[in-house]
Amino acid sequence: MPAHPPLALLDRAALGLAQVRGRRFVWANARWAETLGVTPGTLAGADVRLYHLDQDAYEAFGREAYRTMAERGRYAGEVRMRRVDGTPFWARLCGSLVVPGEVEGGAFWSLEDVTARVEAQELQAEGLALNQKLIASSATGILLLRAVDGCCVLANEAACRMLGEDRAQLLEGSFRRRPAWLRSGLADAVEAALAGPAEQRLELSVALEGAAPVWLDLQLVPFTSRGERLLLVMMVDVSERMQAGLELRRTEKAREALLEELKQKNKELETLVHVASHDLRSPLVNIQGFSQRLGKGLDELRRRLEQPGTPEALGEALLPLLQERLPAALGYIRASGAKMDAIINGLLRLSRAGRMVLRTEVLDMDHLLLSAAASMAFQFQSVEGDLQLEPLPPCLADPAQIAQVFSNLLDNAIKYRDPARPLQVRVSGWREGPTAHYVVADNGLGVPAGQQDRIWEIFQRLDPTGPAPGEGLGLTLVRRMVERNGGRVSVSTPDGPGCRFQVELPAG
Amino acid sequence: MEATETAQNLTLLIAEDDDGHADLIQEHLREAGMLNPMVRFRDGLEAFAYLSSPSLDPGRSYLLLLDINMPRMDGMEVLRRLKGSPATRNIPVIMLTTTDDPREVAACYGLGCNFYLVKPMGFDALAETLQCLGRFLLTLQVPRP
């Protein structure tokens, strides 16, 4: 029969078991030895303090454990210990005195390695703390609402700020009784989200008491926890973005209105020019027609007075009038009429260039310039001018208007040639990305640097008394037509004599 | 074959709201040698009323010189009505106006005008044009309405 049959049983237990007296093991089972990392059966007599972290830790543990056992009969606690190799572990130690009430008699102990559980708990606590910290310091406003009573069970700093209430206020009472929430529709949205299964996303303007309304981007996440219906509300203050958006829309609207008005005004102006120039023609017909009649009447009078039989005194008095002063007066009327006529025609042409419906197509510019040159061949010949055409890129524009543009530019070169040298005109071009560039360069009189803007103005002629005839409309028309075709025209002064017109049009 | 008459049997109708223009037109036509009767209307409605009245002399033929911009009824409307009615369709109509807008010219030909003449600007141009017109009208044979 074995000497200590119960000991063999205890030795095989899954729990560490030991008897300790005077800080030394009297006996410890295999499980205890295993837990400490020592060979089973070698612990008897060993100092129990070796397996605590240090002397102080042991003293603190020992005092409390033995006091508790003395007072209540047993002790249970989780204690940081260490194995023989020095690695620490969490132990659950339960003890009771061998002789109740007598500390000197030693104690029976059980030992369980609970490191895994304790660490898991620690990790969980850490996670919880992190979560709380995140929620508290998040720039996103976070609320947790309870369906049953509408109360807020959690509110972070950002949520308090956005909703303009302190935490105590926010955690008190139901959302169903908050005036700002009811007014803005926030209460309805929360109610709907609590009732539904799905997450909601919406933007709301919340008008707070005595403060400017805030625009909130809200995310409402309903969920059920332990049988309770809850709603997680996350909110971002997007007032600034909304404000900027509104501002932008306002600006855009104003710009559109302005553009529309400009278009309308332009149309009005063109109609006005058209009507005015048209209606001015009618009185002009009379001015010119009746001037002619007066002229004929004067001729007749003069002829009669010059006939024999006219009293000499009468002839002397009237002939100077009829021969000089009245014809001179008529001459002024005629010249002014002719000038008005030119102006009216110019205005009409300009308004027509603006009103004409464009027919945009790909233009073979080599061909177009050849035709223009052919129709102006006589003018070039008569001034002994030389026109040189280089290969040109195609463009996308109205053929009639662009033909007119280049005819006007060539005509301009002829009109404003320098009599001191034979006229040379060179037309060149190239394509650059979506734009076709054309240059009409001449060696004529050129445009003085300060006058380059004036040449485009209607009825402007840099030298109205100069030899070139014209109404001062050619370049105005050029600009109008090029711009209507989506292009630009500019003038520059080359290094040498003359000037250089550059036309840009959409490339074909 | 429609009966035609020589120009002696022609009455010239002039619809023109501007007194000066009417005066100049008549003067130059006379100068070109037209001795035919001329009747002037101050607006489109007067002209249309005259031409659509049953009192037109069936023994005479008529030719209308028609301005466009006129009060009460403009020349385009007169033209449209005349050419739209079988009774007046054959009366020749010559538009005589200050407008040289190609769209108006095309519109008038579209409505059936027989010729479109722009009152030209320029000291002598109007006289020349009207006298040419007068000489042309003298050679014209016009059907009776």
C-alpha cells in the first residue's frame, strides 16, 4: 500500500498545489513545479520568495495574504510572479492556513497561470480607453441616442460644440423635446433612422438659439445592443463649405445674368444701329435729291441772267451769288450728305457682319488667299506692288467673312503703302495646337506705337486728310468678323518698316 | 393671251410716305418723259384700298411703285395681299425703297414682286436711277388687271 496515497493523487492534479511554511515549500505538486519551470519534486525546502518579482513585492503580497487568511480563513488573488528563468507571469493564488488562525503553521496553496486571461483583459481595457479617448477628442461630433426615451447616453466635445450645448444639457432629456432639433428637422431624421434598418446620410441646417445656423453633414447609424435600439450620430460641421458653395452659385448666377444682359444689350445695340442707319437713309435721299434740284435751279437762273436783256444792275447783284456763294453752299451740303451716306453704309455693313448667320466649315486658306489675290491683282499691279503667299494651314470659320477679312487686310496694305518704296506684302501662317496663325506683313507706312489700339475703332482713320480714301471701317469689320469666328486679331510693328497683322482662328 | 396695253394707257401708282421722296420720284419720271397719270398714296393701306376697289378702270393698266417702311400697312404686307389675290396678282409691283438688306430683297421676291430697286444715295444717283426707270416704263407693255 503506498505510504501517502492522497499525495499521489494531488501530485497529478491539473492545478498547482503546495504546502508552505516559514516562506519555504514543504511540498509542491508536479503542476506547481511545471508552472515555475523547475523539475518536479525539487521544490521541497526551496524559498518561495525566489518566485516573486522581488523582495518588496513578496512582502506586500505576503502581508496581505496571511492577514486575510488569518481574518477570513482564505485568500484569493492575482499576483505577479516569475518562473525560474526569470520570465514574469500572472498567477491566481488561493490559500488557507493549515491550522486556522495560526499563521506560523503555514498554509495550503493552489496556483493557476492566468497570464493569458489577464493580458486579454488588459488589452480590452486599453482598447476601451483608446476608444473613449478617440471619441472624446474626435473632430467629428459623436452622439449615442437611445430609442426608448430619446436620451443621449454619450456626447463628445465636438458634438457639444456643433450643437451649441454643454454635455450636461445634451445628456439631459429627450431629443424629441429639443426646439432646435425639432425646427431643423434633425429630430425627424433621427426618428426615421431609429425606425429603419439602414444607415442614413444627410445634410441639415440647424438653427441654434442666438447663433448663426450650422450646416451639418450627418451620418446616422442605427443598431441594437442587448435588446436596446440605439443610434450612433456622427456629424461634421460643413458650414464653411456650404457657405462657399452658396457663394459660388450666387456668383455664377450673377455672371450668367450679366452675360445674358450683355447679349441682350448687344443685340439691342445692333438692332439700334441697323434701324438708325436704315432710317437715316430716307432723309438723306431728300437732302441729296433736293440739293440737286437746287443746283439745277441755280444753273437755270444763272443762264437766264447771263442772257442779253437782263438789267445790268440786277446781273451784277445776283451773279456773284449764283456763281459762287450759292454753289459753294450747295457743295458743302453735298459733301456732308456724301459723308453721312458713307457713315450710314458703314454702320449698316458693321451691323450686318454682326447679325449674319455664320456658316462654319474647314477652309482651305491657300485657296481662299489665292482667290482674294486674284480679285485684287489689278490694284497690286497698278501700284506695282508684290504679293507673296506662303503655304497656310486650314482653319474652321465662315468662308465669306474670312475672305472679307483678308481682302480688307490686303486692301489696307495697298491703301497705306509708303510711296517711297515698292509695296511688298507677305502672307504666312502656321498651326500651333488648336490655333491657326496667319500673318499679313507689309512694308508700308505702318502704325505708330501709340496708335495701335485706335485703328480698330469705327470711323477712325489715322490720317483723315491722307491720300487713302475710305470710311475708316475696314479694320473694325476685320476685328468684328475674326472675333465672331472665335479668333483674335492684333497688330504689331516689325523691326523694319510697315506693319504686321496677326490673325488667329480655330485650326481646321 | 392676256390683253396688253402700251404704256400710254398706264397709270402709275406710287405708295410712298415721304413727301420729299414722292416729289423727287415724280419729278424724275416726268423728266424721263413719262406723261402718264400718277397717283400717290401716303401709306400702304391707302394704296391697297385703291387697288382692291372695284372702281379701277378696266380700260387702263396699273403699275405700283411700292415703298416698304410705311405707316398703317407696310409695303411687304401690301405686296403679300396683292400677289395673293387673283384680282390683283397681275399688277406689276416694283419695290422702291431705301433698304438694301439682302434678306428683305429676297423676302420681297419671295412674295412675288416684279422688281426691287434701291433708292440710291448720292447726289445724282437717285435722279439717274429714276430716269432709267422712267424710260424703262415707257417701253413697257402692261397687262390690264
